[in-house]
Amino acid sequence: MILRAEHLRFAYRPDRPVLQDVSLWLAPGRICVLLGANGSGKSTLLRLLLGHLPASAGTIEWDGKPLRALRPMDLARLVAYLPQSPAYEPGQTVGEVLRVGRTPYLGPFGTESARDLQVVRDAADLLQLTELLDRPVDELSGGQRQRVFLGRALAQEPRAFLLDEPNTFLDLRHQANLWQLLRRLGRERNLAILAASHDLNLSAAFADELLLLHDGRLIAGGPPADVLRPDLLSRAYGLGIDRLDRPGKTPIVFPAV
């Protein structure tokens, strides 16, 4: 188990908890997707798991070690984070952004090894960024930028990915391609993946497990077919939901009209 979090609680104000008694586990080689309406606590939970926000209660362990005991450099070798709005320096090229992912491994005085450069080249090849390495990120489309930021995370060679709305700015084909890539990385590299998403059907098609948040609490978790229940989704999203079951395939859900 790469991640174990138990009984987490967090509040920006004491009288208004954002997360209450949330527990989850993340295993290598599996994709887990957080679902829930805006304000349900998905992004806050990801930030809590990384120590960007302090939990007011509960425990978080990465690879069997308490989060508070891990140095930032050690945590960066364990988990890579892709936020909703990734940051980069104006004028940076694609290659420069990818190389930032090697920061946890740099030698004295920030020197790069031959291996660092090879990892960056491999990430660029995998995400079809090789021809863009010298291009400024400012000149790229939104979809191309998202692939660059995923490449930066990949260059960290982490054991886990935490992704907040990774399909941002991607059209349908590239969304599907991204999920296919994540699933392949999970299987081939034994990578644990936890992603927050608003796309119920696309997430369910590629996830091993879904977690459904509502008002800061996990109200369901398990295989996609068990979580994509109209009663649960109607409660979480505040509207009627219909479900289409397909033999041998993941069910499809949609608003009842």
C-alpha cells in the first residue's frame, strides 16, 4: 500500500468542516478516481494528502511512513502532483519545464546527470513532445500545455500520481488518450494513481475504483458499477440520474430528463 489515510478532517473555519472522517487507501498499479460536485472537497483532499494543508485530525502515511516525517525531497520521489492550474516560469521552454521534474534527483549544485537527461527525453517521447522541446510553453495550446505538465510529473519517476482534473483543456480524443496512457503507466510501472474528476463516465471507463464525495464525506467507494448508482449520484449532485447498463461493459449515467 503506497498511501494510507484514515479519519481525515479539515476545516478552513472551525464551524464549517470541508472534510469529515475521510479514509482511503491507494495501491500500486491501480487507478482510483475521486468524484463529487463542486465544493465536495476533492481538491482539498488531494492537497491534504500532500501536506499542502494541515489535517485537523487523522493520519496520512506514504509508503508506511507518516507524512510529517518525510522531507519534501523524499515525498517528491514518492508522489507527483498535477494541480488544476500548474505553474511555470514565463518564457520557459517545454524542455526546461520537463527538466524541473528531475529536481528531487539533482546532484550537488543542481547538476544534471546523463540519466536525468535520458528520463526527460523518455517522458517527451512518451507524450509526443519531442518536437516541441525548444518551444516556449506560452506558445502552446491548452492541450499541449497539459501534456507538458504531465511530462514534468512523469519525469519525477514517482510511485504515485495525484492528479486534479487532468483532462482540463483536452478534447474528447485526447482525454481518452490520456486515460489510456495513465492506465498503461499504472500497469507497466506499477504506478498508483489518484485523480479528481468531473467526468463520471470517462473516469468509470478507466478506473479500478471510484470514490464519491458529498459535503466532505465519502458516501461510496468501490468498483465503478457499484458507485454509479442513481440514488447515490442524485444525492451527490442534486439532480435526477438515469443509468444505462451494458452487458460486459461499464454502465453509463446521465441526467434524467
